[in-house]
Amino acid sequence: MVKTDDKLNELKTRMQEVGDLNSAGAVLSWDQSTYMPAGGAPARGRQMAILGRIAQEKFIDPAVGKLLDDLQPYADSLPYDDDNAALIRATRRSYDKATKVPPAFLAEYYEHAAHAYQVWTEARPANDFKKVQPLLEKTLDMSRQLANFFPGYEHIADPLIDFADYGMKAASVRKVFSELREQLVPLVQTITAQAAADDSCLKQHFPEDKQLEFGRMVIQKFGYDFNRGRQDKTHHPFETKFSIGDVRITTRVKENDLGEALFSTTHESGHAMYEQGVDPSYEASPLDGGTSAGVHESQSRTWENIVSRSRPFWEHFYPELQKTFPKQLDKVSLDTFYRAINKVQRSLIRTDADEVTYNLHVMIRFELELQMLEGTLAIKDLPKAWHAAYKSDIGITAPSDVDGCLQDVHWFGGQIGGMFQGYTLGNILSAQFYAEALKAHPEIKKEIGQGKFETLHTWLKDNIYRYGSKYTAPELIERVTGRGLDIAPYIQYLRAKYGELYKL
Amino acid sequence: MVKTDDKLNELKTRMQEVGDLNSAGAVLSWDQSTYMPAGGAPARGRQMAILGRIAQEKFIDPAVGKLLDDLQPYADSLPYDDDNAALIRATRRSYDKATKVPPAFLAEYYEHAAHAYQVWTEARPANDFKKVQPLLEKTLDMSRQLANFFPGYEHIADPLIDFADYGMKAASVRKVFSELREQLVPLVQTITAQAAADDSCLKQHFPEDKQLEFGRMVIQKFGYDFNRGRQDKTHHPFETKFSIGDVRITTRVKENDLGEALFSTTHESGHAMYEQGVDPSYEASPLDGGTSAGVHESQSRTWENIVSRSRPFWEHFYPELQKTFPKQLDKVSLDTFYRAINKVQRSLIRTDADEVTYNLHVMIRFELELQMLEGTLAIKDLPKAWHAAYKSDIGITAPSDVDGCLQDVHWFGGQIGGMFQGYTLGNILSAQFYAEALKAHPEIKKEIGQGKFETLHTWLKDNIYRYGSKYTAPELIERVTGRGLDIAPYIQYLRAKYGELYKL
């Protein structure tokens, strides 16, 4: 037993070093996005690369494999729910994946990704798809190579999807998406047949400092802990974690669009509260982060959409918002404001899309990814295929590739495959989890209308946050809801909310 | 030759990795002082420790020693001034030092230092020397051990002084300090016999943002490059470098003391311009930073004291300062303001001391360090010895240890010995270098009076900054001034400036 303790401690120490090195890299990346002067860029690339390389070397060290082998009988002797069993299980899973990819490939992959990203940042404003096309072709080739380090798949996208959303495959995602689409398309048609909501009240001038202050007040009430986090401004909003005690978010403010900072703040606060809520004893271990892309997104969507785009929320907070912006909002009714922040429209940009059409944007990307990986869609034909998909699924066509296939960073950041399904899985799960929270605490709805969030936050912490990556996404969903992924609560949520809004 | 090239490249690559890891640690440390929420502290300590450890391991790798051995004949074949020769020379010097200290000792040393620092932050506000006494005793013991890894010294402080100010020893510093003291003590006596200057004009209310704006305007004119740096607020001002393209400074603002932010800003900008001015081809090599504590301090003092506390400087900038703070300064004459920012007084706190008395504070600390290391002063007697030294050398006694031996972090940050001499060496050198600049460009004085600094900045860059650590401090001083360290220009500078101010 002493020997086992020693080995377990050694495994934990090694994983803590890996975690700390990765966190150091995250600090450098955060600084790069927030405060770094332009002159710091070349060195910063090098500094982040070496941290990543050393963390990877330490993680795939054969000594880690040996420790895992030696500890397996001990893990098997423990109850499945034991934290040490979960630690060994999760480390084994990641280790087996990581050791399948040769370090030389990984180095080339990251270098190519950084280069492709750089070229995309220039090609996008220039609307020049041709400029990135050869790089994207290499990205596709390397994404296929990456998948092929994991032979035995049904669909070549499966290993890539599995990285982000463990347990999902192309086939299972396609099935869920097709069921969802059947419900969404008629809903979008019915709503967009009506006159569009007037959201001009959001497009007035709103001073930045007041916007930030209001957003911070809201997420502090949600339960985001500013003693263990902070908010800064960046070009694109994100959440990042340096430890369970330091989980930061960023936002982007548009002084002529009130929705931008506000909803990106509540969105990122959801990601951050998930990370802040992980059991502190998991600190700097493979269990210390959210368990999958989909589950992570479910937590951001819960606070962004289900809570902060709901009518009860604004029944409480709208008077306060009016007090903050009296000139702009004193003559705008709650009803007008509520309709404005939930305006449904056929649009071109995923990140600006409303709750109802959002998933159609995701599904288009997911399907295009699969086709590229399958080889049925060549990179050179991507812009045309993109426009065709938008025409057929959303009913509009982008005037250029800037608002078409050049809009999202994901593929240009180095990977095709597994990059998008998490967004829609997250939307589905947000409603599925929330329905369970309401079952346990029907008072949550009323409390939201009183600006109180402790019951909801505590339920999420007790049922989801605290577990970090102890359970895989499928395990967690089963534990929390008693069944697998299910679109019914999400459809029900959308029908109820938009049925009332559009009197369907 | 191909083989030599390979080895040289390998040495450079290894040193770049070490440099990049140390820079990553510096980013984490900067973040800790600027933006990190309180909850991030425990993990941050771990993260910085592992970065430091890996950088050290990579630096003392025997393969580095082998490369240096193999490259020695090549280095010997090069002219002394060749950059590669200097790189090999500087790396060899650091390598030989670093490999003499066992990693296990170093780990314990850093751990103790972090602990002692932590206890000091609590003991200082509580005026509780007894609380840190046992830790300081261990610090003294470890400082002696550290010195003893470098046997053959004349004085046990020599190796510790050599770390910071290569080429200096206890005896040589003592000699310089004693010569300087002979000149300073009567000067202080003469000045303080007169009525003290009235500095009440600096103690009005000055809004923070205006103070920061003014300071930034000034250092931008000096030549500090904000595209390769930035300024943030911290508890204690400092300069830090993440690459030659990213050299940051911090300041501390007191709204009731105009001098605080302004002069800490010009001070840190001097450190930072030195680092920004290093030859870009030295990036992430052992040559890429300032060459010694003393030379570094000389650059901060040049801009803080010689430039921004001079009359010509304020002849140009005072009208602008009055425009910035009209309510506070419209009725204050340039003469009153100039006397206020150069007020000489017997005081207790080193960091608040004026140019004339400052070095007395440093000399007291230097002498106490030597006595502690020699064993002629026990830690338990330090508070008494401190008060006695202040009484005899400065003429006043602190009411408590807070304003006595608990005031400076240095000893409590983990080392006794070599911590203070650089401040006074820097003051001496600032005048010695500046005299050379004036010899080459007598127009510099007039230009300062016109708010122009390019001639001075360019001269410093060409003669000091660009070389980074290519030359040791003694070599650099010899190159720039044609002789060794010399107090005469500094004494002359003080006599001229304060002679005029106090009509001596």
C-alpha cells in the first residue's frame, strides 16, 4: 500500500507539473490577448511553443505509462466513483490518446496551425479565400493524418469529434442534428414570416464603462467570484483558467450595441463558474477542468440564454438597466427590450445569431467538415458549398467570403473536424440540465425574477461543476438526467419562449 | 567549421530555451503584481517555481558545458569584440557559477526565500522583528553557504557582490564608499543646516489619471517605446523584460504626492530604455540584458535624477505641468517647484530619500550586510545596530523597526550580501557616463531645456544599451570613460546642482 501511495503521489506530482506548465502557457496567451504590446509577439510565440512542448514531453513520458500500468490493479480495486479511480481513468484515457500522436507530427501541426492562422488574419479582411486555400488544404491533410493515428473508426471525423466531445461520433451527432433540424426549420419559418422585432433600442450609444459595470454587477450576482477571477477586454471574448482559484473572462464592448458586452459577459461567466466550481482537491490534475466541449458550452448557454435572455430576469434587472442608461432606455418598455434581445432573423454570422437560428449555422459547418474529411468536398469548392448551404438551410446568401467561410477562426486555427458540434450539443444540454434543476427546485424561475441565483448556482455546482472531468460527458449526462442526450427539453424550451414571444 | 556552426547553433538554441522559460516566469510574476486576483496566489507560486526549476536544469545540463568546452578554441580564435566570442564568454561565466550551486540547495534556498518574504509581509506592518528573526538567521546561514560554494574569496561577501556587480569586491566597494562618504557627509551637514525647502506644493491633490498621462508623455519623449512596452500600476514600481520587444514598467500613484508616480516613472523608464536598446540580435541569449546592477541603476538614475530633476528639464516641462494641474500649480513658481522636488533632508526611508542623502542609506545597509556575513553582527542585534547607524550617519532615529531594518524587502527576499551596493554604484556611474555624453555632445544640456532627448538617448544606446551583457561592467566603464569607476563626476554633479540650489 505504501508503494501504491508513492506511485499515486508520483503520478499526481507529474500531472501537476504538466498542469502548471499548461497554465503558465495560458497566462502567456491571456496576456497576448489583453495587454501585450505589439513588439512582444515574436518572442511570445516562441515562449508559448516551448511551454507546450515541455508539457507534452512530460505528459507522454513512458514513466507515466509505467505508473498507470502499475496503478491499474489499485484503480480496479476502488469503487468507480472514487476520486483516485477517476484520476487514473482520466489520465489513462488522455495518455493513450496523446502517446498515439508522434511529437514530430505535433510540432509540424502546431507550426502549420500558427502559420495558417496568421495568413487567415490577413486573408479575411481582404476577402481573399485563394490566399488561405493551399494552407487549408494542408490543414485538411493534417487533420486526416491526425485522425488516422486512431485507426478503427467508423467515420474519419470520429477521433476528432471524440477529442472535444468524448463518446460522440459523426453518426450519433448527425442523428441528433437531423432530429433537431426537423423541429427547428419550421419554427424559423413561422417566426421569420412575421415582421422582424425592432431592436433599434439596443443600437443607441451606451458608454463603455457603464456597460462593463452593469455586466459585472450581474455576473457577481450569478455567483462568479471576482476574488478568483477578473474581466478584461479583448478582440474576441473568452474564458481561461490558470488554476481553480484564478478563472478569468474577457469581453468586447460595442458602444453602439448594448447586447455585445452584456451577453458575452453572461456567456463567459457561465464557462468560468463551471471552472471555479470544480472540487478544489482536483487542482492541477487531469480532473480539474470541464469535461467536454458540449457540457462546457451548456454552462455558458444556461447563463447567457436561459437566464439572462429570459423575461423574469429582465423583470428584475430592466429597471436597473434603465437607471444605468436613463437617456437611452427610459422610453423603451420592458416588452420592447425583451423582444429586441430575442430578435429572430435569418443572418450570416454565427456569433451574432439568435437562439433559434444559431444551431442551423452550426449544422452547416458540421456537415461541411464531414464532407471535407470524407473527400466529397474539395477545399477549392468550399466557398461555393458554403453559400449553397446558407441559401438552402437559412435562406440567404453572403455577399462575400468574409461573411461566408472566412468568418470563423476554427478551421484556420489548424483543424478541420470536431470543431463545431459542441456548440449545438451545448444548447441541447443546457435545456436538458436546466429541466432537471427545475424538477429539483421549481422555485428557481421565481428566484430569477427576484435577481436571486443561489439555488440554481448551487444545483449546478453540486451536480455538474464540482465533478470537473471526473465523469465523461455521457456519464455526467446520465447521472444528472437519468438518460442520454435528449433534444426534447431544448425544443420545449424554444417553443415555450418563442411561442409566447411570437404568439404562435 | 560546419561542426562549429552546428555547436554554436545548438548552444544558442539551448540558451534561447532557457531565456524563453525565464521570460515566461517573468510574465507570470508581472501578472502576479499587476492583475492576478488573490485566489490565484497558491498556484502561481507553484507555476513560477517549476518554470525556474526547468530553466535552471536546462542551463546547468552537462551538455551545455560540453558545448562550451568544444567551442572554446573557436572563441579563442575570434577577436575579443566579436559577438559570438562574447556570447561564449558570458555563457561560460554564468555556467561556471550556476553549476557550482547544487540544485537541491537552490530549491531549499528559493523555498526559504518565498517563506521568509511571506512572513516579512506580515511582520512589517506589525512592527514585529522577532517574528522574522529566526527566518533571517536561516537566510544569513544560507547566504554564507551560497558564498562558500565559491571558495577562494577575500571576503565572504565577495561572491554575493560578484553576482550582481561583476568585478567588485567588499574591499573595493568599501574603498569607493568611504571616499564618497568623506565628500557627502559635509555636504549633507551644510545643506541641512539651512532651512528645509518647502515641498508643500507637491502634497496637494493630483488626480491619478492626469499624473499617469503626464508621466507617459514625458517618457515617450525620452524615447521609451510604448510599442515595445507598457506601464501598469503596482504596489512597488519595477521594470521587467519579456523580450527586447516587450519591456514593461510599473508605477505607484499617490494622489497626495506628485513626486511619487512622476519620478518612479522616469526612473523605471531608464531601466526599460536600457533593455529596449539592446542589440536585437542578442534576443533570448545570455547577452540580452543589462550587464550589472550598478550599470542598470546608472541608467535609471540618469533619467530620473540627472534629467528629470534638473532645472533645464523643468524650464521646458513646468508650464505643461501647470497646464495639467492649473488649480494646484498656477501660483507655484518654477523656482519653488524645483526646490521642492530636490528637497534635501535627513530621513528614515531609503526609497524616499533625496539625491544627496540617498547614498548614506545605502552605505549603512552595505556595511551591516558585511558585518552580518562576517559574524560580527548577530541577527538579533540588527535592529539596535540599524538605529545606531542611522543616529551616527544620518543623525536621526526611527521610532520603530518598520521605518528601520524592516523597511526594505531585500534581505527578507532571501539573501544577505550583495543586495545594496548597486544603488550607489549606479549613482556614481550615472554621473560618470553623463559627463562622457556631455563631452561628446555639449548640446545635450540645451536640448533637455527644449524637451529634446534624442542626442542623449542615442548616445546612451550607442555606447551602453546596445551592448547588453556583451561587456562586463568594468569593461564597459573602461570602454565608455577610458578609466575605471570614478566618484569625481558624481561629486562634481552634486556640488554644482546643490551648490546652486543652496547657494553654497
